[in-house]
Amino acid sequence: MACSRKSVQRGLRQSSLGKLTAAARALYESDGDAEQMALFGFSPEDYDETFEVWPDNWKAFLVMDSMGTQWRTGACGATGLDYGVLPDVMKLVGVPVKDRPGMFQDIRIMESEAIASMAESRQRIGT
């Protein structure tokens, strides 16, 4: 399972609905097909892959990024994150104990979007 590593930066704007799912897609969406880009005279370097994460989502993004090696996988790819290590990751990232229940819900939103993104990538490449 290859993850796209786009340039991600902490933004200055406030939250809006869907920013967690967009952040998850930025982490797990595959890069464009270089062959298809070449047909139109472009290369992957022609695209700015910077994605801005808003401040109120930054900790959730850091936790999700840190959980990148904790995917449970099956024959059809990732099935979900290993929640057993999540409390330790939240602690290491600096999520206060009182914020962890809400953070867990944010991670679940991002996890769901990441799984969908990875599945779409597999379908595009035919595996």
C-alpha cells in the first residue's frame, strides 16, 4: 500500500465541514498517473501538491499521520486502524486527556475517508 506524501502545512484559517476528510485524502490519495499526464504534456512536478490543514484539525492530522504504520490489512487492503496504540499516539502527540474522546471521532472520520481513498486508488490501478 503506497501512500502519497504531499506537502502538508499548518494553515491559519478556521474549521469547516469536510476538512478532516480532505486532510485524510491528502495523506492517502495516490498521485496522478504520470503516463496520463504525459499525454497532455504535463509531469507530476507541474502540479502543486501542497495541502493546508486548519489549526483546529492540526492535532487530529498529526495523530492520523503518526498512525500511518498502524493499519490492519486483509486481502483487499486496509480494513482499519489498530486502535490499541491510539491512546499512546495521542499522548505522544500531546492531545490532552479531556480532548481524546472528540479526537477519536475525528480519527474515525479520517480513517473512513482514507480507506475509501485507498480503495479508489486500487480500482484505478486494477489491483
